[in-house]
Amino acid sequence: MEKYDLCVIGGGPSGYASAMRAVDFKKSVLLVERDRIGGAGIYDGALSSKTFWEISKEFASFCKKMQHYGLVEPAVHFRNVLQEVNDAVFERSKQLEEHLRLVIQHRPEFFRFVKGSGHLISSNEIELVTESGKEKVIAENIIIATGSRPRKIPSIAIDEDIIMTSDGISSLEEFPESLVILGAGVIGCEFATIFSNFQKTKVHLICKDDRILPFEDLDLAQVIESNLESNGVLIHRESKLEKMEIVDGKVEYILVHPDGRKEVFHAEKALVSVGRIPNIENTGLGEIGVDLSDAGHIVDHDTQTSISNIYAVGDITADIALVNVGELEGRHAVEKMYGKPKRPMLYENISTIMFLTPEVAGVGMNEQQAQKAELNYRVASFDYCCIPRAVAMRNTQGFFKILVTDDTQMKVLGMRAVGEHASSAIQAVALLIATDKGIEELAELIHPHPSIIEGIQECIRMLLGKSIYKPYIFQEFLQNKCFRDGQYID
């Protein structure tokens, strides 16, 4: 029976990162993946949907410019868009596969890749199932990185053709005339943005709350809502789905409104976007005694499970389900095994992006979270219309908002950026959170001019009471408030 220092089950972003970090420690590694290297980080997930968004954003921007100059807008065909998405997926997947091939070629006695599934028999023994049969191996340490899949609703017959999850989007052959999206979280709003950008599809968005993105602050959600609606999206607010089914090859759904009134709607296609669930089946984890949550996630402490030599990383745990988080968890788990990590995994400074119109980026707390934690804080927001680079780009929709502690140290609690270049603007603030620093570090830093990040500097200067534009003068565009003891004060 072959023995390895580490067996990684799952070759998505977190599993791949785990295996490659173990290579640095010169450990013998077995990487097991039942489907495709890269997982949801590439296929029907992060890369594919974001490529789709980039194309839609570029097309919408181009059409806007053509309208401005009185020129005819171009035609767009779904097959061309899908081909571009597939090209991006192919490029990235081939790159990963080639890298894996060369790693194996470089150290064939230390690295093995198996296409198949891995089932734990004990804390050290794994049964591999491949096309050629079954095999048992032993590993000193094991990392479970089997990822997640779209959550389905038992009462809805999802066929991935007419009623789809995000896995079914790539099966489309044309832009649907209409699309109803169940779920107004990040993924639902991203696909609403994508399809409405092309102006080929009438999009309906079912939102059980009084607004989309209920986990974010109202000012942020309102910007996105306004843009979706101006793009023709119909948002069903505070609506409960009573029924969704396929009738005569189309989607029929019934909504119950807050006043009890029921209404029937029809669409050509439907997208169910109500979260994801962990791929825990057939892993053997429950049978050998690894602690699992009621939702089926592996319970872990700093990536380590209830069985000390078994680790869990990525979507299989209940932590934030993001590619960058999964990769960090995978690397951290290996460093716990074979190195000396400087600190436990930190989640307070994780940067996130929402691919909407405009794009949204965040790190740390928003105001909702700070208030729920009963914190006193100061907050400043700076509108994009006051940033020279945004004016030059002729795109001034958006704002920066920074929260700091309500004390002399003014340590950063969180930040939200809404607008062009948002995702490129938050790393300096993320670093301040990670290093537990105050905002003085950025107040006098000389930023490139003109640049979007100058808005962050002015936001910080407002908090320090020394901004160029005064918030009491430009009250429509700038805000500097204090939230103390449950209420805003001047």
C-alpha cells in the first residue's frame, strides 16, 4: 500500500493551492480530483461568470458611447459571447494542467495526481476509485477540499435547461427573451447585471426582502437597484415564491405579495440562485467521526478538524466561500502541518468583489455589521463625482465609505468601494486592518494623480478633519458622521 505525507482530496482552488504549498516543503503529495482541475474556480463559477460579466460590461459601455455620439449600436450574438467565455476557461484550465504536468515531471517520486474520487476509511487510510478500479493508500495528513455545488429547492424541478442553476448557464444557446432569477444575493444580482447589460433579455429578480443585497448597507444596495431597474430589470421586492414549474416549455411562477395577493408570471428561462451546499457525500468523513454541522459543513478550528491529522479548506467549511479564501486556507493548513505559521487564519481583512453595475468591493465591516456588534464608530463617505480621475473617465457614479473606531486611534473597521476601479482600490485599507493600524498611515501618502484611490485619501482626511473638500459645504457628496450609543450624532 503506497504511503504519502499528504493526500489532498479535491483539485479546485483550495486543494490545488494546498498541494502546491506542500511541494515547497518537499513532501510526498497525492492529489485526487474526480472531475476537472480548477473546479468551480474556473468552470461554471468564478472565472466563467466573471468573464461573462467583463464582456457584458464592455458591451454596455460601448453601446452607451455609440448612443452618445449618435452612432448605430452593434449587434451581439450569444454564441460569440459564450465562445469568448469558453476561450478564457480553456486558457486558464490548460495553464493549470500544464503546470501540474511539469510539477509531476520535475518530482515524479514525490507527486502523484489521480483522476477519481477519494473515500476515507480511517484517519489515515483512503480508498481511491478510478476508471481502472479501486486502490487503497495511506497518508500521514489529509486535506479535504471537495468544494460545493449550487443549492437546489426540492419543490422546483431543475433540469438545467429551462430551470437552471449557475451550472446550467453554459448550456444556453441564445440569449433568452426573458429570465427570472430566484435570489437577490451576490450571484443572483451578478447574473441580473450580466443579462440586462446585453439588452437582449427581460430580467425578473425575485427578492424576499425589501431590497436586494440585504447583507450590505442601504446606500450601496440602492445604487445597484437603481442601475438594474434603469436597465429594465423587474425587481419583485418582498415576494415569496409559492410555485415555479415548467409549463409548455416555459417557466411559470407564482408570487405571494406582502398583502397576501398572488400573481402569476411567465419567463422563457429561470435561474435558481439560493446559495451553495458542501460536497460532503461519499467522503467517509461522517463514518470516521469528523464533526459536521447541521448544514453538512465540516466543523474546523483554524482549518483543523476534530481528527487532528485531517484538515478542511474551501467551501467544504462554513467560512467565507471565496476562491481567495479557499487558497489561503489550503496554504495555511499545509503550513500548520510542516511549518510555523505566524498567526491563525484571519478573516477580518478579506477583500471581496461583487461584479455588478457599478462594481463593488469591500473589506472588513459595513455599517450594518458594526451596529449589530454594538460598536461605536465614525464613518466618512466620498462621492466619485469629486474625484478628478472619475470625472476624466466620464463615469462618476459611486463612492468610498470607510468605518473607523470612535477613539483617538481610529483603527479601520471596514471599507466599501462602489464604482470604477473599486476592486483595485481597497488593498491599502485591507493592509491597515490586517496590521491593526490607524488611518494616519494613508492620510499623507502621495497617491498618483489623477487616480481613483485619491478618493480614499480624502475620505481619511475627512475623518481626521483636514480634507480639501469640506463635508459641511458639499453635504450632497460628502459625509462625515459618528455613530455612538445606537444613534448618529453630529
